[in-house]
Amino acid sequence: MQRTDLLAKSGGITDRHDCAPSRDAGFGAPRIPIPTRCLGSSLRPFLENHPDAAGAEEIFAEVNYHAGYEPKRAIRTSGHKYIRNYELPYHPAMANIDPSPTKSWMLENEQLPYEVPGEELYDLMADPSETHKLAGSAAHAGVLSEMRERLERWMRKTDDPLLNGPIPAPPGARIEPPELDDKNEQKLSKS
């Protein structure tokens, strides 16, 4: 059951961290102890039409490794998204982009690899498809500063290891190089 209409009316946002506390909120499911480090909040008030139900003001995301090292952190509010890319100059790790018709088209049309800026800022109300990067816009300098500060505060609060520099690969992990050579990439794109 989803009640996204109630969440939208509150002006709040939610993410996957809210699932565990919501499951533990009753509803006939067996109770599961929720660790105190769990950052989510129960969505039960939305499901019960509680008049004071409010979603989160912000949600956070992080990536360290997928098939290759691609560290980034992000914060999303109801109005903006800010992404901080580390390991500059930054190009998307080709190994992290699964073979697909879109990837094949991008390779054939020389759209990959492309350089990504260290910081990205998007206005989600005016640009929900996130096609206009605003981090370099003087008109958005205040929003950029606020989002940067909120993200850094969260990273400190969660003792993010990226604050201490690059994160080593887990023991035994097989990490692909950031960019496969063109010959191997073309083989992948045609498979």
C-alpha cells in the first residue's frame, strides 16, 4: 500500500531508510528490533491520515564502490539536489555503467566518457529531469552553500570515512579500473 498523496501534501520526502521503522510500526507484522543507528522514520502517520504527518526535510545518499571506485555524496530536499563528486577530475567509471542500449548509443555518439564537475546542484521544481547544473550560478550561490553545509554536517554526524580521504577497497574485492579501454568497451556495448 502506498499513500504518496499524503506524503506529497506534507511537503516532506522519504527514502528506503523509512521502510524498517514503518514495518516495525505494527500492522500485524512481527516486531523487529530497530537499531538505534537507524536513520529512518515510520511512515505510519501518513498511512493513518494523521494531520501532523510530516516527511523528512532532507535525505542523503552515498556511493563508494560499485564495480569501480566512484565516491560521491548527495543531499536532496523537496526543492534541490546537491551532489559532491570526489576523485577529480571525475569521469563516470565505465565499469559502473551496465551494458544497455543507452550506453551503446552514448558510446557510438561519443557521449561517454564525459567529465562530471566536483559539485552538482539542481532545482528540482524548475528542472525535475536535472538537466541544468546550477553549482556555478551566482544566482544559486546561497542554496549551494546551504546544501554543502548540510551535507558536510551529515558526513560528520555519521563519521563518514570519506572525510579522512580515499576509502580502501574491502578485503578480497575485485575492483575494475575506472575506464575500460575503447576496444573492450565497444565489445561490451555490442553484447
